[in-house]
Amino acid sequence: MKSRRLQPVIKIAKEREEDAALALSEYRKVIDQQEAKLIELRQYQAEYLQRLREGGRNGMNIAQINDYRSFIARLSVAVEQQEAQLVACEVQLQEKNRAWLEMRARHQALGKVTERYRQQEDEAREKKEQAESDERSQHMGRNRYSL
């Protein structure tokens, strides 16, 4: 029967779909971590800018101002790098989402084909059983009249 022969293929398709879903889920965690890191860097940057402003008002010396500016510049570079990293991760996430959707569609399509085969097999079995029942009924009817 065709529906039974497809079972191993469906099992593999289901496993691939589940693997793709797991990879997608795990990568969403990576995105969350990358976003948290970016937020943290931006908070540090804002905090140090605020300290620089306050220090300028409170008489911070030139060396300290230059140190703060240098550190803020490094934070700005780190923020830009993290933003680029996050964009790259989002591209990867889209790719993993596309792969999962593809695996899901394949699994569903195989399921539909199997269901169609199963329905055809059921219909064929019912027709055969009906034909056998009709034949028995006719045979019994002939036996009654021949007595």
C-alpha cells in the first residue's frame, strides 16, 4: 500500500521539520542575546556621555575629559559593531525561518499525499468488500431458488 510505503519518508520529513524548528528557536535566543548586548552598550554610552557632561560642569580636568571622550569613542565603535552583528544575525534568522517553512511545507505536502492515498485505498477496499457482499448475496439467492 502506497500510504504505508510513504511512512518512513514522512517520518524523515517530520524530523527535519522539528530540527529546523529547534534551530530557529535556538537562533532566536541568539538574537535576544545580541539585542541585550546592544542595549547594554548603548546604556553605557549614554551613561558615560552624561558623566562627561556633569564632569565638565563640575570642573573635570582635561586629562579626564580626554579619557572620557576616548572611552566614549570606543563605545561608539562597539555599538556600531554590535549593530552590524545584530543585522547579520537577523539575516541568519530569516534564513533559518525560511528553511523551517520549507521543511514544514514538505512535511505537510507528504501528509496530504499520504492521506489521499489512504482515502483511495479505503475506497478501493470498500468497493471490493461491497462487490464480495453482492456476490455472496447473489450466490445465496441462487441457492434458495435451486432447492
